[in-house]
Amino acid sequence: MNPVTFESLPADAHKGEWLNWSKMADFQNQSPPVIVSGEGPYAIDKDGNRFLDGVSGLFTTQIGYSHGKEIGEAAAKQLEELCFYPNWAATHPSALALTERILGLAPDRMARVLLTSGGSESVESAMKLVRQHFLAKGQPLKRKIIARRGAYHGCTMGALALTGIPLSRVPFEPLDPNVRHAPNTHQRSCLYCHDKGGCTLTCADAIEQQILAEGPDTVAAVVVEPIQNGGGLPPADGYGARIREICNRYGVLLWCDEVITGFGRVGGWFASDRLGFDADICTFAKGITSGYAPCGGVVFTEAVGEPLINADTMYAHGFTFGGHPLACAVSLKNLEIMERLGVMDNVLANEDYYAAAMADVAASSDLVVEARGKGFYHSLELTDNALTAPVAGAVRKHGVIVRPDVRVKPMIVTALPLICGHAEIDELTGALKAALADVASA
Ligand SMILES: Cc1ncc(COP(=O)(O)O)c(C=O)c1O
């Protein structure tokens, strides 16, 4: 059976669907964009327009859109063999194989994997793991988590407490009172060092100050996005190692939220590895399936899990669909394809070209403050929030999808699928340049 076609649906079909993170008023009298298919790094809409997907379907479609047949066959075989069985005090071969696979790709110290269905679920799971780790160790006061301002860690109530973006938090406050927010890695506009000729890592030391202010015996973990999304903020060299030292000093767990940066986005299976964080816990989702199915998880060291084992305590958390056989089979096939296509080598071979092309865009327009990023994750900071939507709209008219984001800074965020090369980077940056010129002259 073929999938549902847009043409077979009633004209007002869009009226029933309540969209994620959307202003529904925008779609009372018009349909949202309808994407019907994809090919390579291109998404194709109902009218046949092809868009270069410059954000990889929200940092997800690492291998692009063309592997449905191969992945679908793996999925079908899995469903024929075992459609579902909950991973509650039980498991199945695909979950075991995926666990082994993830541990083979994760930083060496990692020893355990919990599987979920997405990013927010993974973050909730890690929050509770951290709490239970210290409870089981007989340190019940160690329950605070230090996150960073501007961070996005998901939208469920626990993950939202870690999220440092007022726009997302305010409607739902009060949130978990055990979270504190420390400064982020702003560099160019840093409170501490914008005028010092380079990062002094004072933003890392501010996390230490926060731990001391709270009392180290009350702090359980520090959570960071290895590259912060909202402001497109990569850390300076040495930041990861400094945070690691600080966490070691106070017996605090270091947790890297790799929901975006995991599985290749920054030219390593885990960005925390490449950026020297040496984390105790990593949360992941998105890229593990390239979007061909929902899956996520938490990978952590033996030392994180051990207290629960020693205390003979149940991890009091889990989801019916965590480790779903379909998601595991799809993840395994996606990882196989990623390796076969050599996407990591591709990112490493092209990241400098991507960075240089984005810097060239920044230099071409007075509307841009700076280009920054790493791997296949590069953003433009614009001069004004009001510019982001018009610029993204103009880029779309030039056949490319980018993400306007005003949550931390006025940003245009790009993250090409990891299969792209010079041609797509040129197409993306050409569209950006043209769009900026269009907006400047409007
Ligand atoms: C760092 C980070 N953590 C968590 C999440 C939440 O993931 P999800 O949307 O799959 O729940 C996101 C989503 O973009 C993210 O960027």
C-alpha cells in the first residue's frame, strides 16, 4: 500500500492537526507547508518545490532522505520477527545489539545505555538517574543541577526546568526548584571577556562559583550542550576540560546533552569526546535514526549506575516504548549506513569549507554580526531579532530551508545533512547571501 497522498485528503485537513511549537493562529486560514517526500538532502513540498534542507529536519536527517527503502526493509523484518515487547525487566536482540553498537561509538568510559523515544524523554531519564545515583549513595542532599542560561534541553516539565530560555519556561513556571542557571559560552558578547582579546574561561569558572555558592554537597550535576543551540555558541578551546576539572573537584557529575550534537553533527560520534568534556552521562536522540524512526537514550559510565546496583534499588523511571524493537532496528541500520557512507569523514573533510563559506556570507552583509559553528553546525548572528524571519523567508524563496531563532540572539541556524559536500554548501551560502541582499534592499 502506498502512503497517504496529499491529494486524497480534504482541503481543510490541516485544521484538525495541532502542531508542535507553532502559533496556530498562523494556520487558521492557510495550510502550513506540507512536505510530501525527500531525496538526498532535499525536502519536497506538495507543489513539487525542492528545498535544500539546511537544518536537516531539526538536526536529525544525518544521511538525508533517500534511504527509506533499505531502512524500511530492516524495519519490516524486525516487525515480522518481533513487533514489540517492553524493555521492563526484559529485553530483545535488537536492543542488545544497539546497546553494544552505541557503546562502541561512545566515549571509552561509557558502559551502560538506557533507550527512550526522543530527546526530552532522554533528558528526563538522565535527571532522574542523577537524583537516584546520589540517593543510592546516601547523599540525598546532592540534588541540584546546574544548567546554563540560553540552553535548550527539551519541553517536558523536568527538561524544561533545565532549559534556560524564558520564552519556553515562563508559561509553565514554577518548575523544579533544584535547577540553577550559570552563564553560557558567549565569547564575542561575553560578560567577562568580550574585551579581553579571547575567551578567558571565566564562564567555566562561573560554574565553579555557582557550585560553591550552592554548597558542593547539594550539587549533583552540571549539564551542558557541547555546542549551545539557541545562540549557536561553540565553547572556546579548553572549556570542556575546565568543566571536567571543576566537576571532579566537587564530586559533581558532568552530563553532556548531545541530542543535537550526537551522532556526527560535529564530526565525531559524540561531540563531547571531540571537545574534551569527558562526560559521565550523555543524552542523545535525533541523529541516531536520522529521523527514520523516533529513538533516543542515555549513555553513562559504570560509576553512575553502580550505586543503584549496590543499593539493590530500582531505577524508578521508564517508558513503554523505550527500546522499541522498530526504533532499535532502524537505528542499527542508520548507523550502518552512516558508516558505509563515511559521513564522519565527510564532515571532517568539509567543515572548514562550510565555516569559510559562512564567514564569507557574514562578510557580505551589514545585517550579520558574526558566523560561528563547528562541524556541520553553523549559524549567523544577525543585528536584530526582527530580521530573522524575513531572512529565513527570503532564503526559502531561494530554495533553501534555514532556521530563524530569536531565543538567545537573532540567529539564522544551519545544519546541513552530513552527506553534503561543496555543492550543497555553496547552494546554502549562495541562498543566504542572496536573501540577505534581498532583505537589505527591501
Ligand atoms: C540539546 C537538546 N536536548 C533536548 C532536546 C529535546 O529533544 P526532543 O525534541 O526530541 O524532545 C533538544 C531538541 O532540540 C535539544 O536540542
